[in-house]
Amino acid sequence: MSSSALSVPLHQRRPLVLADVVPGALARDIALVLGGAALTGLAAQVVIPVAGSPVPVTGQTFAALGVGAALGWQRGALALMVYLLAGMAGMPWYADGGSGVMAPSLGYVIGFVLAAGVVGLLASRGGDRSPGRTIATMVLGNAVVYAVGLPYLAASLGIGLGEAFDIGMRNYLLGDGLKILLAAGCLPVAWRLVDKLHR
């Protein structure tokens, strides 16, 4: 790499996500994918029940989108695919220790896979380098989760999309906003710290 390229702070180089600054290759990627799945499973145990809805407020969405941003689209989507498939196979790490294939909220978990990929792709193009861009990236990631989760919820419960919106999205928007603001504070700060460590 040329000296002029080295003088550019890491957070301004493309394509690059936080995981790319970790040394190693295959072993690093395997550890990051498994770690991303485990982190999402742990975050799913932070549960706040919502009256009248089978979908609780959890830390899953924040973790899933954060994993996507930090690992990039390939590792991020793969981490969430591991989370999805292991949970479907019986690993009790969905919300509140759940697992299996029958939960009405499974559509949201499927959406996490796609959302992690989208967020990871945007992060590799600078979508997590500033608070404003991080907010836009996370809003889009949340939209992907709902685009999959709400129709799945409606189909599994035999209700219309309007009712699915009432019980599966409307009550969660405030929490989503707080998680997005948290990400907008954490990810750009992480890049600044990485820049300082690499100087």
C-alpha cells in the first residue's frame, strides 16, 4: 500500500468494515461469524413482553444490525443465517430462550439475515462512519426486518397486514428509534478508536 494510502484514516477507506481490521483470515472469519450469531442469541434474552403481541421487545434487532455493520454483508448475513438455522434446529437462543420453526416471530429472524446483509453492504460503503449515515443505514435495516417479519406474522396468525402492523410494528417504533440512536453513537466512535489504534 502506498504511503499516501496509509495516511488516509481507516474509517475513510473503502471497502472496509470493522471486522476487516482484525488480523487473520479464515480462522478470523469463522470466529467472527460464530461470535456474531452468539451475540445475537445473547441479545435475544433481553426481553420486554408487549401486551397483546406474541413479539416481545428484545436486543435482537440491535445485535443483528450491529453484526451486519461490523462484519460486512457476507460475514454478517452468514452469522445471522447460523443464528436462524441453529434456532430452527432447537438451539434455545431466540427471544426468551425460544427455538423451533413455529413461532409467529420467526419472520423477523429471517428478516435479520437479509437486513444484516443490507446493513453490511452499506457499512462497507461508509454507511456507519458518521451518526447521520449510521441512522439512515439502520433505518433501512429495520425496514427490511419488518418487510419480512410482518407478512410472516400475518400469515402465521391468520390476520391481515393492518392488524399485523398494530401488534407487530407500531408498538416497537420507539424502541427501534432508541436502538438506532445507540448505534449512531457507537459505530462512528468505534471507527475513531480504530483510527487512533492504527496511527
